[in-house]
Amino acid sequence: MVAVAATLTTLSAPAYACNIPKSYYKHVSCTANSAYFLAVKDSGAPVDLIDSKGKRVVDLSRYSQVDVFQLNEGLLPVQRGGKVGYVTMSGREVVPAIYDVMIGDALTKGWARPANDNRIIVKKQGNFGIIDGNNKVILSFSSDYQTISDYESGSAKVVKNDGSVIWLDENARKIAPPKKQQANSSQPSANTNMGTAVNTAKRNAASNNARPSNKSATSKSTSTGNNSRNTPLNTPLNTPSNAVRAEVWQTAKRDGKWGFVSHNDVPMINFAFDEVTPFSEGLAGVKIDNKWGFVDLSGQLVIPFRFEDVGVNRTKTSTYKGVPAFTFKNGKAWIGNLKDGSKLCINTKGNNIQCDS
């Protein structure tokens, strides 16, 4: 299963209307930079970064994922082997793929941070740190940091685990808060702001899910083209949409395999599964051969393929307390009924728990 899991991939959804160039590539989408576009395979795996003339700029075929909405200062976040690195527009990997995927941090829109002021916020072995565009460590990695903001005008805010806040200059030296921050000292604390960001993302996701759509899962399963040209969003040109970034990917089927797409049909997680369930509480059930596991919105396999169909009794229409199998509600998902009649439930970490608790 290891080789299969390595094929999982995600793409950032186009968050604005753009003029996609003519090229021989079948699937092309926008990026954060209007001069560059992303070409992908039918499965959603990255192929090339191309320019406005449709010519290849960077070969991305050796990477499992790229985040084109974090493309900034000529550096593009990429993933290889489940680790994050950065490549230049000449295709040079100036930051090797050795850093953690950043999932769950309220200040990270996706799984990597963009470069700002030639500084990049990264995580290593679960700890935050700061590097420059040549992979020089500016702030050593420490478990003391809850999060670090992206640099703006030469400074970054660090929130420690005890709730205290410090400000750093571009050389990671402590400085006084910027004047505009002092002027806003009456605003909520950093921890409160982070909580607000999470709540805002949840409200945006709910808004997206409530948006009327004429596309059914069946119509999506037959689509192989890029619809971003025909589905402009109500956002300014070249301005990423927080609502799109917060949306929950939808199930879709292509070439006999299931995967996940954005609301405008852009592949977000590879079409590599024999069966899938819709996302619930940030996780979706996915099946390969006779075993089920769970992926998160980044496409990472977070609960291994360990639930076999032959080990439980249920059907596609079976429910427990009105909730289908492999669907999380209040941190619990029903898998099915064991042969002795007992029910099998798990929590979001994949651990077995009592269904009736």
C-alpha cells in the first residue's frame, strides 16, 4: 500500500478568472502569478508550470503536489515524498523537500507558506522555524512556538505556546511591535485572532457547501476539461478567494477511479480509489482493493488502509443513528457491524472507540 499512498496528490483551486493560454496541454489552471499557469494530468498530478505563451517554464513531474497559490517572489512550494520544498522559476530546487506539510495551522492557507521578504515560515519535526530563499536557517526550530506569521515590512509575529507574543526582524532579532500593531493594541489577542480565522474558514466552507449547483456527481465524473475559463468567481482578477480555499472537495469519478475535485471541477486529490465517501469533519473515506482508509483535505493518508469490507456487515445504504458508514460526526465514524453483531466505530485518529459512548 505504500506505493499507492504515494500517488495521492492535491492542487490549489483556481480562485479567480484568468486568461489561460493556448497550448498542447489538456488541463491548465491559474496560479497566484498572472504570468504563470499550471498544467496537470487527468489525475490532477502536476506536469509543468507554463508561461503566457503556453511554453514550459518548470518541469514539475517529479513532484506529487504543488501549491500555485503560494507562488511568491519566484518561489513555488512543492511536495515530494510527503515533504515540502521550494523551486525557482528556473526549475532549481533551492529549498530541498525536507520540511513538514503544514496542516491545521490557522495562518497557513493550504499546506505551505509563501516566501515574503525572502523569508519562509516552515516546520521541521513538528516545530516552527524560519529560513531564507536559499535554505539558510534564520530562526532555529523550537517547540516553544505555537505559530509564526509571514513576514510583512521586515517583521514577523511569533505566538508562543504560553500565549505570549514577540516580534522579530528579518534576522530573527526581537524588536518592538510595529507602530500599526501598537495602534491596534486594543484589538483581540493573537490567540483570539487565530480562533477567528478558523471560524471564518468554517463559515466560508459552509457558505460554499450551501451554494446552488447544477452539477451532480455523475456530471462531474464524465468531465475531463478545465472549467475555470467558463466558471469565473465573483472575486477581483488575480485575487485568491478565501472562500474557495476553505471549500470542501467533492467526490468525482474519472477513468474508472474516484477522487476529489473543487467546486469548479479542478482535480484536488488524485483519481486513485475504487470507492470514496464525501468529506466530513475534514476527513473522507477512501477504498483501494478491499480496504478502507481516510485522507484529509490535503490528500494525505491520515488513517491507514486497515478496514476490510469482508470484516464487517453493512451496505451502501446502511446507517447508524442516521449517519452513513465512514462519515464522521462529533469526532466519531461508524465503520460497520462485526460478525458478532457489535458495532465498530473509530475516532479521527483511527482508534477504535465505543459507538454508543
